Amino acid sequence: MKLSVMRAFVAALTVVLFGFTQSPSSGLLWFERTDQNFAVWAPFGEEHAGAVRFQDWVARAKSGQPLIDFNNRLVLNCWEYVLYTGLRLKTVSVETVQSHYDAIAQSKPLSMVLGTLMGVVPYTIESGVVNLRWSFTPQAGDVIFMDETSHVVQATGQRTADGRVQVISFSPRPIWGDGSRYWAEPNTRPELTTLESLIEQMMELYPDVPSDWNNIELKVVRPPIGPAISEMESLSRNKKISVAEGEFVIESKWKKIEQTSDAIDVLYGRVKFTPKFKDFTPACNNISFIQSARVLDNAGQNYKWPSGQQARNRMMTKKSANGVAAGFFIDHDASLCAESRECSPFYRDSWPNTQDGSHDGASTPGRTSSAVLIDYPFGWEFISSISLEACAVCRDDMKIYGCATWGGTWPPVGERFVHEVNASNLPSATFSSALLRFQRHYRQ
């Protein structure tokens, strides 16, 4: 976004979002805003064909190693999901998780090693309705042990309209005990529910286990929050990647930009593409970038763009079976364009950023030069994550030379981090859909 209009844009955001309260649970609710939101639930130690047990991945993991994806190639249970989330939000290190597994192997209760015991919650049951009697307010990330690891959930720090305590539970159904009576179940999704509802459901499912539902122990533990990976790994990326048509150098990092009397935090991105001219391919006199973007607000939902940029809301992609992710749009200054009239999808036609080193390139017999995109997403008071795909495109014939992905996340809960960067020969199905929706909106 253009630096010279940054302050005005932030001011506009402030007007639109005045009174908005950040949700401390949004980081914990990552599964509600990603396409990969399920894995294989299984009793601890059980294997599942074609999948890796989380405990085995942890045993082999090294510091700074990318976290294993959350999908049907991962096996874990309810309390292991809590450890997985800690690694995902970078509030715990892989070494710490390894030490937790070591403690469990030595028959030490997980609740004793996970963090600080905040208290045991008394409760009553009247006519099948659970009433919790808290002496303190659970915070986002607090872990609730129900009779130790008979069932383990995470508090979001929120309550429902009727005052019930909101928690996240990972199991195919409310499961009590070690789960050994059940088979492994793929496609298990984390569930947003309440602690009271879980107990009530389990009372119906297991009326005789435990023998007295009035006396289960509800222990609340608060894990410590500390850096999980080095500052360099979490706050910056710099990678050179070759594709069929040339080479990308992708740099992204958190930084502060001075503006007038203060400084604001931005996610700085620099994507450089150097073409590889081939005698048998058509020349291109101008190579520039088209970039697709998805921006999430602090509640983990697609950001609703205010006046001037509202057209972006109507162009967002829809999730489909052919791999298109929801919420992406072509990154352009919609205030410069009018619906049904021609509008350029090229990023630098909206924000040239020439003073920062952004420029177009070329690939001709007598001249091969790099194209560079400079971007610095800001407004992190109001947004929690941005995902970007920048494609190097020939303006002459719209040939795509390759695409680079980058981005960053700064959740209300947990540490900020930059996304892994990557590059590919072809655009994703999501980018192609975003460009098509852009062209249809402007009738191109």
C-alpha cells in the first residue's frame, strides 16, 4: 500500500472500526479460518495407516522446523491438540513439548508440567444442568483438565451470551477416559463449545463412568508464554527460488517505518523476479506483478473493506472443490477504479513505490532486467493476518512467468510471525479465480 497515504488510510480504519474490541481467542480459533482444519483423532499412542503420530513428529523435530500440517496425515488426541496449538501459535518451543512427552513417559501428570495451576473449579449439577462456580476468570489459552487427561480442553477467554465458559475441544464426540473403546477417526475438527455443555453431554453418553459426575476434578492450568523460535526465524524470511522461467528472491520481515512524529509497524515484502530469456520464446518488453491477497480481521474473518475500497469485498473468491480458497482479491486501489470500466490489475499501477526500489522488468534479446514488487501491509491494530501471492506477468500478452507466496500473522494472542515463502511455475487456482473475478467486476 502506498506509504504516502498510509496515515489517512489508518485514520479511515479508525473511524470505521471505532469501538471494536479485539477477541483474545482469535489466535486459538485458527481452525475456523483455514481450509485445512481437520486431522485424525485417536487414543494416545494409537497409529493410523498413512498418518504420522504427533508424538513421533515431536520426537524427531528440530528447533525452527516448520510445524507438521494439520490434516488427515496427522494423528493426535485432545491433550496433544493443546500442545499442537502451542507450537502453531509459537507460544511454546518444540523442546518444551518434547520435555512434556518425556514427563508423561515418566508417569508425571501433564497438568503438573504444562504450567501454573490456577485453581480447581467447583460446580453443581441440578436436573442435569451444570453450574460452574468460578473464583477467577479463565483467560484465553488456559487449559482445563477434567479428571487429569480424561478430557482436556482450551479456554478461549470468552463467555456465551448466557454466561457459559467457551472452550475448544478436539475429539470426534465428547470422549471420557483414554478413548480406548474407540477407533481412530479421520476428519476430526476442533469444536467450539462450552465447558458446561461438554459435561452435560458426557453425563448422557457415560452415565456410569465416572461413578459420580458430581465429583470430577476440573483443574485449570495456565501455560507460560515465551518465544518458541529465534527472532530471525519468526520475524523475517529471505529465500531464492528458481522456476522454469527465471528466479525469484523473496524477502519478508517485520519492521517499523517512521512517519512524521511516530513509527508504525508494517510487514515489509520485497519480491524480485529475474527472467531467463530463451531464444525460442517470445520477448516481453515489460514484466510487472499482479498480486492476490487475503486479509483477516482480529476475529479471524475476512476483513470488510471500508468506503473507497468496498469493491474488494465483492470480488473475493469463494471456496470451491477445485482448490480455490475463500476471501482472496486482486490487490489494487479500488478507489481509483469504477465498476464496469477498465481497471489495471497490476500492483504497481496502484502503488508504484518507485522511491523504495520497486520497478518493472523485461525479457528481450538485447535486455533482460528484473521486476521488483515492494509492499508493506500495515493497520495491524485491525487485522491479524495477510496472505499474498505475487505473480510476475508480461504486460504484452499476460503470460505468467511464475508466482511467489508470502505473508504474515500478528494474532491478538501469541507472537507475530512471517509466513513461509515459496514460488511456483504456475499460479494457484485461487489466484486465477481472483483475477477472473476482478476482470468480471470491471468487465474486462
